[in-house]
Amino acid sequence: MVYPVELAWSHFRLPVHLLCEVLAYSLGYRFYTYLRARTPDRISDQGRQFIFIGAAAGALLGSRLLGLLEHPELLLHPPGGWLYYTTNKTIVGGFLGGLIGVELTKKRLGIRSSSGDLMVYPILLGLAIGRLGCHFSGLTDGTFGTATRLPWGIDFGDGIHRHPTNLYEISFLVLLGGLLWLLGRRRPLPDGRRFELFLAGYLLFRLLVEFVKPTPALAGLGLTAIQWACVGGVGYYVWVWWRGGTRRTTVALEVH
């Protein structure tokens, strides 16, 4: 296979990465509307619309900010000029920024119900399709792994066999989706827990897989900007679960 993979018809060429991005958004949204039509939702249509706006705004800012922090040495002298500040992006920053945007919007609207549980499986589907596109884009996407001698290493066109980190991620997303489905089948999860487990699990995976990516660590800090963001996100959920467990224990003691 020659990377980047393109679909060719006469003189017309379509990058498979672009096709996968379109499919990721469209199929993910269709899957969401399918689930919402069959799932009781305590959030109104208007509330959902405002939440989507908050999520999109937060994701846009978070994705761009963390993308720029990946290479702080380029901030003063951006390659390609000012457009560099608008093109850098990362999914981890998008998730965390989107989470902040959603929580601020829900607080403003007085919504206490979880808005993320319904989005988990559509996000997993869209993310897996998108990562397949990243894989087919080869070196141009910048999400490839470091060199490896493992038998499944892939040459993306530069003669170096690398970790197929996007395929690792797709495999993880399938396993995570299956695990969340099994947990839900075993017993109903508390409101919001499915999304919490999804995002905490994804952040933990990204924290680990970044060790086999060529992104340099921040000077003197040992981890990349994405890894520090993952540490912060996982730490937040550990605090949320600890606080929830402490509250339940306190209530139980008061009752007895």
C-alpha cells in the first residue's frame, strides 16, 4: 500500500482521509439521532442545541490551544505564518475543551442530567472512522508512531517501520465500546458514568500511547503537552469518583 492512500478517477483524486472525516461526522451524527429517538432523554431539544453549541465552542478552543502547546518553541516563529495558529489541533484538547464548554452551558441552563451518556457510542464510532483516515494519510497527518522492530510495524513511505498508533487506537476504541456495553448490560450505570468511563479510559490510553509517538516532551517536564492534559483529565475523574464515594459513605452513616 502506498501512503497517503487516495481514490483516483481519471484526473480526479480524493484523499481517503477526507472521505473518512466526512463519514465520521455524518455516521456519528446519524447514530446519535438513532439512539436519541429510542432512548428517554430528560434534556429538551432546545437544551441539547445549546449544549452542542457549548461543546463545539469549547472543543474548538481546547483543540487549538493544546495543539499549539505541543510545540511551544514554534509559537514565536510559526512555520507558514499566522495560519499556523488556526490549523494546529488535537482530539484530547477538543474533548477537554468540549467538556468544559458543556459543563458551563449546563450550569447556565440549570441542567443537572447527564448529556454525555447518549453521545458515547456515536463518538466511539466517529473517532474510529476518523482514525482510520489518519492511518491512510500516512506521514502527512502527523499522528504516526516512532520506529519499531515489531513485526506489525508499517512503512508509511520513508523506509522506516513505525508503530501504527492509529490502528492501536481503533483497537482500543472497539474494546472500550464493548466493555461499556457489557457493563451496561450487567446493571444500569449511574447517570453520567458511561461518559466518565469513556473519557477517562480514552485519556489514559492517550497518555500511554504518546510514549510511542515522536512528539518531544516539554522542556524539563518529562511528558508532552497532550500527556499532561491527559493526566489532568484522569485526575479530575478520579477526584469526581472519590468525592461521589465519600458522599455516599457519609449519607449511609447518617442514615444508620
